[in-house]
Amino acid sequence: MVISKKPLHFIIASLVAILPLFSNANPLNDSLVESAEVIKAEQPLHVEGESDVKSEIKAFIKHHLLDSYDFHLFSWKDDSQVEHHVGFPLPIILIDNGLHVFSSSKFHHGESVAESNGNFYKLYHSKIYKTDADGVINYDAEQHATNVKPFDFSITKSVFMMLVVGFLMLWLFSSLGKSYAKNGGIAKGVGRFFEPIILYIRDDIAIPNIGKNYKKYMSYLLTIFFFVWFLNMFGLTPLGVNVTGNIAITAGLAMITYLITTFTANKNYWGHIFWMPGVPTPMKIILAPIELLGTIIKPFSLMIRLYANIVAGHVVLMSIIGLMFIFKNWLGSSLSFFLAFALAMLEILVAALQAYIFTMLSALYFGAGNEEHNHDEAHH
């Protein structure tokens, strides 16, 4: 088996470079941010009472689903009720009348105002706003913040994990390619685990769905499968990352699939959309916009499918874990633990399944874009 390393490196580098632009612009998650902050403000943490425990669990789940400007592992309170955080800060990169680069530790988890070159910034509802030295946030009639938001290119937790996965894939598959060259095309070490997966993507996904032009899409299909799979698996670790559960990330991945499909499609693909041979001319005028809209709906379904399944899995799993703190007895807590364990094992399967589905549908779209006019010849 021969793996073309340079295209694979290019695709991985492109993903790592492009996706961070989507991760910090996620308006669909703003409602989650605001509702989580409201719960956090209205319901103090670590307060006795079942309703307070439920509110705390809800707030924790919503915060887990959101991105953050630091990598928070865990926290605890000492005897004097002083909260200690364990984790590490990430770099803040803002463009506001110049470039501003500083550590997210300046925000002190949103409790302080950060100063950079005479400008002041405050972390509010998981967004960075420009303020005065006192960190005053102004509101409109609907209680929305009206402060200026600088252009944000910060390395958030999601971006950090994408970079980690990107460099992990570069190292892993570079080593795998060198191993094949060194051992005469025979897999050694960890390559014996990944070789069947790579062959499956080629023989059972790319070739049947794309056809004779499958080779030019193999680098992307391999990259997208392992990229989504690795991110999904990291999401099941105690690190608390939820990258593919961020709709901005899945939108970026779907956009790349859409662009590749659009710019590599042949004339038959566009002919079926705009001309539709054999269809009466009046119907062509009606159906052409619908067919064109279908090219946009397909990647949209890719985005929603991956996002919704991952978010649902995280919410259900964390909700079941939260039941242990609600029951507070050996029977209910034990049942919750074993149910959460079983669901976690199922989530391992879902992590690979979602990567497979994204890769399979991308191959189907690429195949539709390269479909030959004579279907019999194409299948032959």
C-alpha cells in the first residue's frame, strides 16, 4: 500500500489553519452561553438542596458544551472556601487598532480586566469585550452588551485540541509513511492497526462511491476520518473537550467538503443541476433553483448530523453522571454509574461511527460531482 504523504500533510495543515477561524465565531452557541451564565448568577454553587444541585448540574453541562479561553482540568475549594483551579492559560490574540497578544490568565477566570497596550478587555459571557479600566459593560434595552468586540483570533480550548490532533496526525502518518518505505511496503508497529482502516476507507468508501477518480480525494477522506475520530475520542477523556460538539467546527468541516465538491465537479454534475437532460424546459426553470439549493443542503446536513449526535451524547452521559449526586444513595448512584459506564462504551462506538458517516457522505458528494454521463460505463 502506498500513501501519498504530501497531499495528506497539505490537507491536515489546511484544516488546522482554516477551522480556528470558525471556532471563535459561533452565534448559535450564544444562547447556551447566556443561559449558563444566568444559571450561574442566580444559583450559587455548592448550596444544599435538590433544586440547587440540579441547577449546578445543568450549568456544568452547559459550560462543558462551550468553548473557553483556558484549559481547565478541575477545581476545588479549601477549608476557607477559596476556589483553586488546575489547568493552564491559552494565548489571547486580538486585533483592535493593532495586534494584542497576552495570556488568558490576565482575566483570572473572568474576574479581572486585562490590559494590553493601553486598552482594556473583559471576559463576559465567554466573549471578549473592550471596556474601560473598571471593566464596565454597557447594555441596550434588551440587556445585550453593546461594548465593542475586537477581532478575536485567540487559541481557545477547541483550537488547542485541533492543533494537538493535527500535529498528532502529522507525526503519526509521517512515521507510518517512513515505515512503509523502510520495510518494503509492510506495516510495522502501530501501522498494523491503522492499515486495515486506511484500506477500508479506500476499498469500501472511496472506490465504490467516487469511481476511477478516487485517488485525488483519498488524502482528504483519510484526513477527515481520522481528524473527526481522534477529536471524538478526546471528547470522551477527562480532559473535558467538546470540539466536534461545537457547531462552528462542524460548519467549517462541512464547508471544506462543499468547496471541494464544487470546485472539482465535472460538467455533467452542473449539467444535471442547471439543464437536466430529458426534462421539459418549463420544468427546468422551476427545478434548477431547487437542485442548486440541494447542493447547499447536503453539507448543511453533514454539519447538523455530526454536531447533534456528539452534543446529544455528551449531554446524556453527563446527565446520567449527575444523577449520582441527586440520588445520594448506594442503589441509585450505583445504577447511574453502571448506566453511565455502558453509555460511555457506546459513545466509543459512536465516535468512530460519526467519523465514518462524515467520510462516507463526503465520498458520496464527491462521487456525484464526478459522475460520468454514461452510468453503465462508469460502473464498468
